[in-house]
Amino acid sequence: MTAAMLLREVFGFDAFRPGQQEIVEAVVAGENTLAIMPTGGGKSLCFQLPAIVREGVTVVISPLIALMRDQVRGLREAGVAAGALTSGNTQDETDEVFHALEDGSLKLLYMAPERLASGGTINMLKRVGVRLIAVDEAHCVSQWGHDFRPDYLRIGELRRALQVPLAAFTATADAETQAEIVEKLFDGSEPAKFLRGFDRPNIHLAFAVKDGPRAQILNFASARKGQSGIVYCGTRAKTEGLAKALNDAGHAACYYHGGMEPDDRRHVENRFQQEDGLIVCATVAFGMGIDKPDIRWVAHADLPKSIEGYYQEIGRAGRDGAPAETLTLFGPDDIRFRRQQVDEGLAPPERRAADHGRLNALLGLAEALRCRRQNLLSYFGETSEPCGNCDLCDKPAEVFDGTTAVRMALSAALRTEEWFGAGHLIDILRGDLTDKIQQRGHDSLPTFGVGKEYDKRQWQAIFRQMMGHDLIRPDRERHGALRMTEAARPILRGEASIELRRDSIRAARGTGPKVRMLVSEEDAPLLSALKAKRRYLAEQGGVPAYIIFNDRTLIEMAEKRPMTLDEMAQVGGVGAKKLESYGRDFLQVIAGAVEDTHPARRKLAGRSEGELYDRLLEAQAALARGPHGVDKPMSCTASALAKVAKLRPNDAAQISRVLGERHAERFGDAFLEVIANSE
């Protein structure tokens, strides 16, 4: 079968998502490929589908056991022979994979990069006929990336040893990371490169200044009660405290961080995969292994480390394409902490400079004056119109000319020789006669008391925005004192002006982004019933709920309300295997009663062969007692009718071979006429 046919037959989709088809065609053709696609853009299908089309085995290098097991489980549910060799396997699971490799039935073999350290792995892969290498999360090969994994460096050696094409996929890779991927995986030889855009238009972007952050997170979660979500926290202690607060508020919540025992972490991962509506409060340790497509929201209780980290983390929401929401809280302490992390790291100076640049981009996004998506995409080299799906498009920021206030602040820093932090500088600007100011004689400075029009909280917001514009940075050598950057000097000299956000300075409490309904009020009860059926089937099968059907598929069911298996087969995400396994169960929820259909007919649901089968059945009924209605009753088996529908014989000899002479004598001419009229 062609890739397009398998897309419908196996995965249940009538068409590729934007950007997928070109990548699939390149991989099927055996080209070395680097594809950078947004999270939720369907990158897994871009190597899974070619693996089914191509001869031999495709080995998939993937970073986490949970991610591999989920993808294998999903492929098997769709009828694809897939397996994984991981340290989490039972002996029976490992034996099953090796048996399938030896008898040539396995199409996709997942393994972690650490397995490549074993001397026998490459020889085994040669022996079983690997014809393609797929690398998931390829940014892990780069020391410039945010998830560097040293074992990924062995993949280049594997490609050279097997002499087969390699397809590398990632959701985040700036220019430096892309260059290192090409160098390490393709020996510097340029692969076919596909940059498929970083926009995730279904995700609502929002930032808010910390103003009672625990209450802000609780309010955000309460407005989305019953929806699966993640709260990313900067510390382990905060994950535990927030999880308790959410539970006390009536939510189902748990925590996850690197200090937990492995079994406890796996328990949380399994709960999150299988339960609808669970909230996980986590550090970034809860990362790449999260392959749950129906996460409806992601909140950051603290500012992330970089714009790549932010993009990767919010990208775990709405991977099914349905609406999803984000909220990122930030404050001056976050910014100082992240700056210090960079400055106190052991990285060489050029890496620290690059990390400061990455953090600057994130702060620019946090303090954006206009559409956040435009700001985010510009970091990745893309342009867009205002998105209409972020907090600044919902309610434009109120801006003002902040040049005078910024020059006051810079002057105060310069006149105190850049040895003090924001707190002391604000006291100077406000004219507060503290002991510290009197001891140092700072009450005699020209800037003492010049900023009384702003209170302390408002000045903190101004300093925060100045850091967001990278005008000042905390200096590690001076215990966090603020020093000007070169970008600040034109403003200080009166050669440039700057806009600031007045609404941020006012720091009014925000309500967060408005809640978006997944379906209309009319369809909401049916969607709830479909989710209940999905959860029951998932629990019976011991699999995550989304393995049965993801949210997007259930939403389409609730909106279209299919009444037959043929109509159900037209719903996105309902492939032939899933239609056979679950179609009747979900039809019962929608339609109440389901017409009893022979299994041979069910397998043809949604296909032209199904319609032909029904016409053949009608023709057979008309001739059951012969052309004059007086002969002995006769009928073909359902399997025979299905075979005729599939093969479409076009002469008496062919139809006789399918039905046998006796049945062909009675039904052959009528069936041939039905087939001819259906062409």
C-alpha cells in the first residue's frame, strides 16, 4: 500500500497535517532527513508511516522508556508490529521482541541511545535487516540544546556501521543546535531539511506577574477543573506544596521531581497517562517522556530557564490539536535566580553568553508589549500576524513612554557605581531615608527622591521590565548588584527612548485567559459520556485512555454523532483496527442501539468496498429463491461477499473462482452488473 492509503487504513486519517507529506515522502525515498516540527505537529507519524511502507526494520532511537512504551502500545493498537528493547522490559517482553525480529515480522524497534554502548547491539541490528534509523528528540545530541544526552553521540557511529538512511526529528532547535545535529548525526553532510514552523495556534499563551502566586495557580486550575494539566515549579519543595494545596482545594493532584524514588515516579507517570483530569506539579524532570495528547493546560509557577525550555514545556499541552491554555508566572526573584544559574554555571564564557541571550528572549516574551505569538515566533526566525489567541491579543497592553523612569533608574545605578540591587536603588529613587542610605551618604545624590511618583511595587515592576529588555543584569561578583548592559547606554545618554507596560506597573490582579469550551454546551454531555466509556475501556485493557481514542477524536464524535460504523470510520483518528476494536462500544453511547453487523462487513466499514458489499447483499436477497422465486433458497457467506467486494471480479470466470460454480450460476450475472455499475 502507498503511504496515503496506510494513513487512512492504519492511523485513521484522511489527509496529512501541514508539512507531514513532504517529510514522509523524503523518508520513504531513503533520503537523510532532518525535520524540525512543532510539538503536536505529528512528527512521530513522519517516521512510523515510512517504517510501515519500507522494507525491513526501522530502529527508533528515543530518550525515555515511558515515551517508547506509549508509542509501541499505540502502534500495536493500530495493528502495527512494533516492540521496544528497554531496561523496563520483562524477560517475556524481550523474548517476544527478539522472536519477532528473527522471523521478520517486526516493523519498528524502539531503543534508548544507552543501548548502543553494548558491543553486540550494532551486530544484532545488522543481522535483523535494519533499513532505516529514526532519531526522536534529536536535539539531545547537541550540547547547545536543553536536554543533552551524551549517548546520542553514538548514533552517528550506528549510521556509518549500518549504511542506511537516517531521519532525525525534534521540536526545538535553534541555528547552533541544528548545526551540531548535522555534524554529529550526518557527519556534516547536509540532509534534506524541513523546518515546519513553530506555531501551535491551538495553544493560548498568557503571562502574569506574580501577585500571590499560589492563589493564582489555584484560581487557574479551578477554572479548568476536571481537565488534565501540568504545573511546572522551580523547586522540588514547591511541587509538593502546590500539589497539597490543589488536593485541599478539591482537585486530583500529585507531585513529581528528581528526588523521588524511581517506583514513585513511575507510579505518577502511569496515573497521569491513565487518569482523566489529573494535575501533576512537577520540576522539569517531568519532561520528554510525556506523550499524553489531551493535556488541556500547562502552568508555570516560576519562570522557565529559556525560551526553548518554555516552548518545549507548553508544547505538552494540546498535542491532539484541540484548544489548550497556558499561564506563566514571573517576578523579579525569578529573573535574578535564572541569571545567577547562568553566571554560576561551569560552562565556558561563550556558552554563558548564549544562555544569557536565550534567557533575554524569554524575558522579552514575558514583558512583551504586543502579541506574544509574534514575539515567540520571531525568536525562531518566523513572522506572523497578531494571533488572536494570547492574553495580549485578548486585552492589549497599555504602554507608555518609560524613558524618563528608566533613565532615573540607570542614573541611580551609575551614581552608586553599580554596587547595589533593586531594593536599595528603589529606596534612593523614592527618597526613603533608610539607615543604609544615610550610612553611605546616598541621600545627597541628585537622584535621591526623584522617583516619588511611583511606589515601591511599581518601581519593582519597572526594574523587572528593564531586566526583561536586558538593560541591567545581576552581577555574581557583586552579590547580585545590578549592572548596566551596553543596550542601556543610548537610553541613559538621551539617544534612544523605550516603551514600558503601564498595566504591568499597576500590577492589577488578572483573571487569566478566558476558559474555552472544547465543545458546545449542547454536545458537552455526550462528550462526557464518551470519555466515561473511554476510561472504562482503558481500565479494562490496562492502557492510557488516549490510546483508545484521543480527545480530538471524541470531540469529533460528539459533534458529528455518527450513527453507523461507516459513518464512525469517517471520524479522524478512527482507523480500521480501532474501528473493529472499539467502534460498536462508542456507537452504543451515541446511538443507543447498534445494528448487528457481520464481522466481515465491519472490516469494510468506511470504505467503498463496504458500500459494494451492501449492494451485493441486496442483489443476493432478490435472487435467494432464484429469478422466479420458486427455487431452493441459497445464499453466499458473508466472507464470500466481502471477497467479491474487495476483488471486484469483472467476468464470469473470475466470479466463479470466488463463489464456486453453483453460487456463480445463480448470482454471478447480477453481481457482475452491480460491480460494473459501481465503477
